[in-house]
Amino acid sequence: MEYKYINTEYLDSVAAGDNEIIRDIVSMFKEQVVEIYTEMNARFMAKDYKALGLLAHKAKSSVSIMGMNDLAIMLKTFELQAKENKETGFYEAYIIRYKSETEEAIKELDNLIKNL
């Protein structure tokens, strides 16, 4: 199956073809996404932009494993801007995009796991 949000090549290489490792990585990703999104919202509302930049960095690493390169690039931009307190008008849109794309990725990952 072809996926729009995830690219399984990197995930496959990390797991070395071990389906149990893939399941574990996907499970961790799903938990992290919710935690990061919740924390991003809290840091955004508190205008704690330095912490928001650190969260964007953490999120970037997480989505990269799932092959979500476009989102990772956006998160890198978000990280750098937030750490320097620049372009704050974009932050809410970045957070919304993160939530939207990771939700879609989770649907694809659930399909992947179902078909392992």
C-alpha cells in the first residue's frame, strides 16, 4: 500500500524487518504525538517559546523516523524560530499542522500494523 504521510523505508531499516520492533516504535510514536501536541499547546498559551522550540526539536526527531520529511522540515523551521522568539505569528499554524499530519500518519500506521 502507498502512504501519503509516512514512508516505511526508514522504519523498516531501523527495525531490521522485525515486526515486533515496528509495533513498539509505532506505539511509542502514537504516545509521543499526543504528549508533544498537548505540551506544545500549553507552552504556546504560556508564551514559553524557548520550551516550544525544544518541543519542536523533539517532535522533528519523532516524525523523521516515520519518514515524514516535509513535516520534519517545518518543525526545524519552527524550532529555530521559537528558540529565537521570531515569527511568533506562525506558531499556532505550525502546531495545527503538526496535529493534523500526525493524526493522518497514525491512521496509516494503524493500517501498517494491521497488515504486518
